[in-house]
Amino acid sequence: MLAFIIGYVLLRRRVRHEPYAGGPDIPAWTVDDVGTLIYHAVGGVLLGGRLGYCLFYKPTFYFTHPLDLVKIWDGGMSFHGGVIGVIVALWWFARRHHRPFLTVSDLLVPVVPVGLGLGRIGNFINGELWGRPADPSLPWAMVFPQVDNTPRHPSQLYEFLLEGVLLFVLLALYDKRHPATGALSGAFLFGYGVFRFTAEHFREPDSYLGVLGLGLSMGQWLSLPMILAGAALWWWSRRRGLRRRLDPALASAHE
């Protein structure tokens, strides 16, 4: 809840600046637009995150226990599923409000790391998604007593620093360079995928899945398509932006 409140405040500030402040042929974003966008994002996160967890992590169980799909109070949310849900929600928002999809996604993605970071703090407070065993001499190794007495990596804090703090700073710096439409969204997908893939080396794999093919966890396998898709979107957006700058006819077209 705190993440969505902070995201709403940050988005209200973002829409005051180009390219969201509007122009001769482009309607300006309003406070109501921001509220509606957050509403769609919340729905996408909850629905996509839940369905993603059920399909990616425990498909057999939920196929045989379909009524348990709604038991979100028992836990079970997938970030990668949430991403898919938000993409669908943003597409629906863009279609209904007649705005370019990539413009909508570029508006939202710089504030997403706030939610990711706070989510990892929540994981740490709850003592869930703990790390793998660590060298006892590691100064910040921690014992999670609900698991065992083994010193472990606080992988939740690693992800907070990578997916939350560092990704937020990098996207903010990149945004100041006014990248081509879609490039910021591509940078987010690529950056999150790389950071999540890295952090998974220190996170204990889910007990019911363990390590999968090539020694990778489910989180790492799900991050690989994000890395590839992000790199492809970033490259395509920059190339299209360059063509528009070189071709006056394309540059005058409304994205």
C-alpha cells in the first residue's frame, strides 16, 4: 500500500514535465489520469502476480485445487506474473484513453523500483524468501530462526539494494537524458532481469522446486526472457528514435 501511495505522488510530479505535460496535438496528463493508471496497475499486479505464481511455481497443485486460487491470504505472488499483468493493464489503459502504450509504460516504470524495494523490505520483516547458507565469518550473515540456525545471506536486502535502490537511481539518471520512447521501458526490463538473476545466486530456491536445468532457479529462468525482451525493446526504440530524428516526415508523426 505504501508503495502505491509513493508511486502515485511521484507520478503526479512526473506528469508535470515533458513529454507528459502536453503539446499542440498531445493532451496533457491530469491527476485523474494518474489515479486511473495506478488503479489499473494495482489490478494488474494483484491478478497477474497471483496467476503467475500459480502457473509458474505450483501449476499441478492449483490445477487439482482450483478453489485455492483465491486464497491470497495464504501467500503466493510472482513478480514475473505481476509484470505480465501490469503490461496487460497498461495496454488496456492506453487503448481506453487513446495514448501510446510505450508512452504509458515509460511514465510508470521509473517508479516501479519503489514498490520492488518496499516489497523486499516486507519479505525481510516477514522472514521469508531467505538466502542460501553463508560463510559464518560474513559480517552481515543472518540466522533465520524459523528455518534453522545456519547463518545465511540476507537475500531480501540484496534484492532491496539491487532491484529497489540501484535500479531506481539508474532509471532516474537515464530518464534525465530524455531517451527515445520505449527505451526507458526496455532499460527497466533489462535492468530488473539482470539484478534479479544476480540476486538469485544468494537466495534459497523454493523447496518444492529446487534448482532447475543448468543449475538455475525458477527466478533466474523467468528473468532470462525479461533480459532479452528488455535489450530488444531498448535497441528497437533507440533505432526508431534515430530514424525519426533523421526523417522529418517520421519526426512529425504523432507517436
